[in-house]
Amino acid sequence: MEKLTIQEEEAMQAVWQFGAGFIKDFMELLHEPKPPYTTLASTVKNLERKGFLKSEKFANAYRYSAKVKEAEYKKRFMSGFVNDYFQNSYKELVAFFAKDNKISADELKEIINLIENPKD
């Protein structure tokens, strides 16, 4: 699975949030400044070509929905990120945020609790 551009990720976030919908539906969920309709339509077509979206024709429009689940994309993206920037060590990732005061001791305790008591 290839890494998406920022523009593609924003479009996918809208699709994941909205569910199956049309370009105009996704446009409403994008932050300002919103891209032109044609730019979003082109981005959505690229996402379909890359296998992230599927489409169904309704009259003269297409309704798009996600083929790739958000959790699946996040998992693959984070694995690549940790591999590229933290020598494939999640410990190094957490240590980085701890040293930079981006994560508190209470949050670390919550993480430890999640590790020790995973929910299936």
C-alpha cells in the first residue's frame, strides 16, 4: 500500500468520516481553504485508481466508498513511519515523545495498562 499525499489523506479522512457519498458530500467535510470541486474530484479519482476507493454509478454521478479501512491505513502508515524514523522501535518512538514532553506519565501508565490488558 502506497503512502498518500496530504491532499489524498484529507480526502480519505472525509470519506472515512462520511461513509459512502458523492464529491459534494466530501467537500463539506474538508477544512478551509477548500480545494476547487474539480481538484477534489481528481483526487478522488486518483484514490480510486490506487485502490483506496470504489465507486458506483448513480444516474450521471458516482458514489464513492472506502475500500481500505482507516485502521488498516493507519497501521501500515505507522509501521512505515516507525521503521523510517525510529529504527523500527516503538520504544524509541515513545521515548522521543516523552523526552519532548509530548506525553505525560499518566498517559504512559494508560499505555502500559493497554499493553497489559489488551481488548480483543
